[in-house]
Amino acid sequence: MSNELRQEWWSRPLGHLMWLIITLVCCTLRKRVKGDTSLLREGQTIVALWHNRIFVPCYFYRYIIRGKVRMSMLTSASKDGAMLATVAEDYGMSAVRGSSDRRGFVGFRDMVHELEQGMSMCITPDGPKGPAYCCRDGAIKLASVSGVPITPLKIRYTACIRARSWDQFFIPLPFSKVELEVCETIHVPAGLKEEELAEHSRELEEALRDEDVSRFPHLKHQPHPPA
């Protein structure tokens, strides 16, 4: 497992450009929020959402949550992760770099540190490489170690483009509708055993599942992946 952080000279400029594009598109979207938004506005939480829905959350944090809580986002240690970290920073968030196959231990340690500093975290439990809609154990381990609850966040678009990526990434069309649903908080006990981690990961997986899983029928009975 590598501790290498990958970044090129163009990572940050391209990240700033991504921020501009996301902002321009999100300004046109017709937005609806369902559920108890106080779970995001008050206190600490670990926000969990699918990797293919990350186009709008940073914008919602900046202009809907309006910075009432300090938020950090987990991004991969890859070059793409460097661009996403720049986008997060442009929206007033901080970023932790790491994934299961690169800087895993360091990234987990840094997330625990951020939570100890009173920040909330944003995690994609099926990222950065999938399989799509299949939760790894990282978010559950983080909640168990830190004592901070998980808030699943569902995001739905009425009109979007689907990228040719492993998770068929969602890119909403300008002037379409987007709905954020804040789901019921999941509290994870401390000191979980391996089989208990898998059980709680399945609980989070079910909380985040929606009709789009039908696009990935081979994942319905996918064995639960390791962290």
C-alpha cells in the first residue's frame, strides 16, 4: 500500500475550472431538500453518499448549509483526487487524501483527527473505484472509532448525463431538478468485530440504495467488499 500523494502541475488549475463549471450548472438547478436538515446544520456527522452523486454536494454545503458546520471531504490520493480536493477547498471545505489502496491508514488517521477537531466528514463509501453501490467498511469503522453518527444523503436528478465510468457518474443538465434527501442518522457502536462491521455496512448500503441500482443488477448479490 503506497503513501504517495499524486498531483500534477495542472491539478489545481483544473480543479478551479471544475469548481466554476459546477457552480454555473448548480446555479441553474431547481433545488429541493427533503428530511431533517438540522442533522447537517447542527453538531457533527459523517455524511455518506454514493460516489456518482458528488457533483452537487459541495455547492449545497456552501450555499444551502451556508457553512454553519465545518466540513472535510475524503478524496483519493490520485491525480483526480487532487482536483476534487481543490474543488472542495474552493467551496470552503477541507480535504483528506487517501483511499483503501493508497494512503489508507494515513487517510483514516487524518479523518479521525478532523473529527476530533469538531469537524464533520463527507465520505463516498463505494469510492473511489467501486464496485458501485456497494459500501466498504471505512465509513462504519470511522463512526465506530470516533463516536460520530452517519447521515446518509440521497441525491436524485430529473435529467442528467451519465459518464462512461465505473459508476456511471451523474452530471445534471442545466435548469433540471435536483433533490437532496437527508436520511435518518445511523449510530454505530464502538469496538465492532469484523462481522459486525459488515452488518452495519449493509445497513448503510440499504439506506442509500435507490432505483438506479437496477442499472447494476450484478451488484444486487455482490459479496460485501473488505475495507
